[in-house]
Amino acid sequence: MSTKPTTTDLEWTELDQRAVDTARVLAMDSVQKVGNGHPGTAMSLAPAAYTLFQKVMRHDPADAEWTGRDRFVLSAGHSSLTLYIQLYLAGFGLDLDDLKAFRTWGSKTPGHPEYGHTTGVETTTGPLGQGVANAVGMAMAARYERGLFDPATPAGESPFDHHIYVIAGDGCLEEGISAEASSMAGHQKLGNLVMLWDDNHISIEGDTATAISEDTLKRYEAYGWHVQRVEPKENGDLDPAALYAAIQAAKAETERPSFIAMRSIIAWPAPNAQNTEAAHGSALGDEEVAATKRVLGFDPEQTFEVSDEVIAHTRKALDRGREAKAEWEKGFAAWRTANPEHAATFERVAAGELPEGWEEHLPVFETGKGVATRAASGKVLQALGAVIPELWGGSADLAGSNNTTIDKTSSFLPADNPLPEADPYGRTIHFGIREHSMAAEMNGIALHGNTRIYGGTFLVFSDYMRNAVRLSALMHLPVTYVWTHDSVGLGEDGPTHQPVEHLASLRAIPGLNVVRPADANETAIAWREILKRFTKEFGKGAPHGLALTRQGVPTYDRNEDAAKGGYVLFEAEGGTPEVILIGTGSEVQLAVEAREQLQAAGVPTRVVSMPSVEWFEEQDQGYRESVLPPSVKARVAVEAGIGLTWYRYVGDAGRIVSLEHFGASADGKVLFREFGFTADAVAQAARESIAAAQR
């Protein structure tokens, strides 16, 4: 087969075209074999994906986690075959059997790409728009990483300079999260971000005219993006040469993120299925697959047909990757020699280690003094920020309330921003009033690696973030959500801002650790434990949600067992406990006061503080039973939210002091009294539980 280039700007041979058409055949066959999936987009996007993986991106298929690589995000995750087939062709470790096992039990090719499951997949995508925001987060992280390790080198000359590429579909851009993230990217002038929009005019319900009529390119121009449109060939197929030229122009634009609109025909060149909604999410059928193979010059009787010539050609990506990495490593070695301090920091961060002696900087709070846990968290962040440079983050326009400003003199903003503290490599991120994209951007930052990210808002607005938080847990990502104003105790803002069901709802997400410290010292221990859990010695990471108070709460003696999630804060006096009071967050103080009443009445009472149910459940049975002895049946749990979490801990004789309705607008102390969150109520519940346990 001829290898003569057919364009002047892009080396594109007949063999390249055959590889693209092979990708189309593999997409059809994979879906046809399993009987379900999304063949159409993978067929039409094959030229774009092939151009990125074979002609544009800097990557090494033999080392998918190479620090210097470009990143690729398939935001249109339903078209997972678009990615899997390129990973197979380039040599990332997938083989034909993996494509044949598409969407089946135990395969490396699940229905949507999953991070950590398939080599070469940079993020889990599927919920539309999440990948766009992930990519924005990756681009942000790349810039912060640059400032952390190599701030002085001219643009384009650092070993930490690279690009983030994302393919998004119509659905991605219709979801509101992509608007939030795209606005953020334009504001931040993320010139390292290139988004390719698959403008195929088809969604599940048919032509996109059913739902949208805006001028998307003008919208992205308004966001501050560099915008281009790539027209298809006369036959309707994507034009690799035009796309390649647009990508090169995008890479040359370093002051703005780039948006490339690619007009495509879904399921091209299927004779009957192309440009139909059926091709989006259904197998084409044997007859249509055979007809399409004939159009492409493939044997309709064969399945999963890949010629030796094609796979030998595409696997040259391994050679190019090895050469690119070797060239990069030369520059990296020169950087290490010239920047020994930065190099030492990089080695530590890349190894997942924290600076020696960092724990000594954690504040210890005075016993007895009333401190809001949000304020304590802010003091911890400022103390640790001075010694952990990779720790950064911010808030969704609530920094003054969330206490998330790690450095007031340094804001992560482009150089020409009018704010005096603007710094392209700044520590404090201003996410804006964009909670949903903030959470997904944090996921992207964590996925990028080499930094530690946190972000804050009010706990009630975790509802806006939930989908991205769920993906944090699904991917085991080390992100920290700082959720303040954690109960009706926030007061006068009323029920729209008072979380009631949120703690139980968030605890229902597998893999998310919710931490609700009782006081300032528990807050410091919580931050210490979270940061320790993000080191490599703990294996798979996990996201954490810190639920923090607006109102002041009493400070108790520091107890290291707080890191175990639940511990004995005050032991029963005068014998074996007759009742155990379990408290969390601001309600621990009510358990402590109720204990005083009960002890005065001759009832030996233990108080257990349980800042994290998830951490407590990790402990061995012996420890858990030492805190909550099975022999003590009388138990009371108290939390200013619905009681769903606590039934498993109180048992049949137990009682729960909870809030099973929405709040109201009044002073927080008034609300606690009116809603029954008092020491008297907890003590009465304890008496009722003791009586029930004796029946």
C-alpha cells in the first residue's frame, strides 16, 4: 500500500486513512458483537481521534503516566470506543480481544471510560459535561505545577509545559457544568487547553434543533476562547488536514483556551444509518455493518479485521513516544541540575510524600474556648500552607465564610487581571459561583497529579456538586471538599441554606469520607488525617468532605483517637456505662452537657465523639467494640440532621435526637432550642433508652 503523503502540512498516507477506516470497522463490530453501545460517534470521530493520538499528542504508550505527557479527555464518554480503539492501535496495552469483550463482565473496555481501570484513560467520563470541567481542572493544575517547579523558564521551554485535549459533544455543551467550566477557562486564559467539539447535530431525541438553537461559537468567543471551525470534506467526512492545521493554530494561541468546532456526520459512511439518532446508541445491524464495510473496502464477511500493515503502522506510536520521552528527559535532567531545590520538591511530591516535620505546624487550640470549626479549619490551612507548597485551593465565592484562603496575597489569576494579588501561579483559587464545575475541576486537578487540592462552599450547596463528588469517590481521588454552615445552627438565612438531609445523603456515597469534627482540635486532627491519607502509603485515595460549623463550639482536650473516626471523649464515672451518648459536630457539646446531668443523677454515662463514620468503620472490630460495647444497649445519637446514619449504632433500644424536617429563619441558638437540640432533650432520650434496654 502507498505511503506517499497526500497533504503538504500533515503527513497523511493511504495507510493512515486505512487505519481510520479500520477504527470505524472496529467500532461497528464491537457494538454489534455485544448488541448495545454507541457506534455512530466513534465512527464519525475516528479521523479526529486518530489525528490526536498519532499526529499531535506527546505521549508514550509504554508509560501512560509519564509526567511530560499531553492529556486527553473524552468528555463524550458514551463514545468510549473512540478512545479504546486509539489505545489499542497506539499500543497502550489493549488488544483485539479487549475490543471483542466491549461492555462485558470483567473486560478492560467498559461502557464508559473508567480511570484506573484501563491504561491510558485519564478520567472517568459518562455524565455529560464532566469531562469538559475535568479538562479545565487539568489545565489549571498544569499551570500551577509549572509555577511550583519551574516558574522562571520562558513559555514553551519548560519540561512541565504540555497541552490538555478534550473531545466534547453536543450533550456536553448543553449541560450547565460545561458553561461554568468554560467560563472559568476563558477567565483564567488557559492557553494550554484545546477543546474539539463534535458538532454532529444529533442527540438521542433526534436533530439537536429539538433543544438548542444558540450560536455556540459566539458563546465561546464571549467566554474569551480562541474559536475556529473545521469544515468537512465534500463527502461529509472529517478532514484530518484541516483539523491538524486548526490544532496547530490552537497550540500557537497561548493566551486563550481554544475551541474547534468540527462539523461531522454521525455514523459516516454507513449508507442508511448515517445522520440518524438511531446510530447514536444502538447497534447498526448486520446488514448495515456489511454495507458500510463494502463502502470502506473491507470484507463484509470478516469481523474485527485489522491488517498487519495497519497495526504495524499505528504501533509506530510506541517508537515516537519513546523518542519524545527521551528528548523530554534530556530537558528534564538539565532542569534538575539547574534547579536542585525545585527538583527536590518535585521528587517529594511525585513520590506522594509530605515535607518532613509538617505535622509540627498544626495548631493546637486552647481547651474551653469557643471556636467555629470553619475558623479552625482556616487557621490549619494557613499554618500548613507555609510548609506544603503543593497544597492549594479556594472557594465558590465564599472564601470569607468558608475560611479557605490559604494565602491572601496570592490569587491564581492570569497576569493581566486587575487584582493586585493576581499571580498565574497563585495559591488561592477563585472558583466563582460555579459549585458544580468547581467539584469537577478539582477532580481534574487531582487527576493531573503533583498538587493537593481543596475547595469550599456551604454544605447545602453540595447538592449542586453531587455528580462530581460521586465521580471523585468512583475514581478514588484525593480531593477535599470544605463544606461549612453545616446545620440549622447557621441561623437566619433559613431553610434554603440550612442542610438537613445532606450529611446522611453524602454518607450514602460509597468511598466518600464525611468528616464532621466536634471542635477546633478535632478539625486540626481531621486535616492531618486527610493529608496523611493522600500519601502513597495509604494506597488508593478517597475524597473527603469536611462539614464545619458557622457557630462557635467548645474546645476539648486534643485526643489522637479522633483520627479513628470515633472515640471515647468522656468516660463514664462510677462504673460501667449505663448509656452511651454518640455525638457528631456541633452536637457533641449537647452530649457532654447531657452527660453532666445524667452523672449528677447517678447514671454512669459515656460520651462518644464520632467525627467520621467511614473512618470508624475502617477500624477493627475490637476497637469498635471498645468504643461501643455490645453489652451497653442504651444509646443515644444526636445530630442536627435526619437520623438515617445512626440507626445501625443505637440498636433497638436506642434513641436518636435528629431533625426530620426543614429548618426556619431565626438565630441558631433559638432554632436549636425550638427544634429540641438541647442537653435536656438528650438526657431525656437517654432515660428512655435505658428504660427500653431494661424491658
